[in-house]
Amino acid sequence: MLPPGSGLGVYTVQCPKVIRLLRKGCTNRPFYHIVVAHTRAHQSRPVIEQVGSFDPLPNQYNEKLVAFNFERIRFWIGNGADVSTPVKQLLGLAGFYPVHPTSYIRAWRAREKLEKEKAAAEAAIAESQATDIDKSENVS
């Protein structure tokens, strides 16, 4: 049996697991694998299993693509694996977990921003119409 300090012995078998995002892709084009890894593992260490993928950049239909293997996720959660917050958010949006509170906050802020932009656009249109009416009165 290998000593725990070697990284291949009992220590890694008993080490807690986590389901997290592992960044792949290249500069300015991220792509994430959803993986099961040791909690103390760095990006350079091999992962235990890949259970999904996530493409954060919208495609031509303005969709962000996510793929999950729910059976394996259930297996690892049942065996005591923790789930990182970004993965919890994705699983919440997929209906596997309750929707994460930060998802609600992000949607609320986006909706508020859209309403402000809409109000500003309406005010600009009303102002331009008022100046057009003033110019037509001055011409007459």
C-alpha cells in the first residue's frame, strides 16, 4: 500500500469529494466540464469522473448549453460529495435542486435594468417628439 503522502494511497480514497466546474477552452472562449474531484485537488490533478458540461457563451439562438448526467450526480451526492455553488445554481435552474437565491437576485437585477432602459428609451422618444412639434410651430 502506498503512503498517504504520495497522493495515490488511502488518503485520496477517504478524501471528501466535490462536484465542481473545471475550466477548459481557450482565452476568451471558456468551456466548463462538470466533474467529480477531490476537494483538495488542483486543476492539474486528474478528476474522478466527468458528469456534465457547460458552455457559458450564448449560441446563435441566445442559449447557454448545459448537459448533466443526473444518475451519476445522484450517485455521487448519495455517496457524500459536496456540490459547489456554481453547480448548485445550474442544477437549480435545471430543476434538480431548488432555485438558488442568487439566481433570483440576478433575474431581478436584469429585469430592473431592462425596465430602466425601456423607460429611458420612451423618455427619449417623447423628448424627440416634443422638439419636433416645437420646430414645426416655429416654422409656421
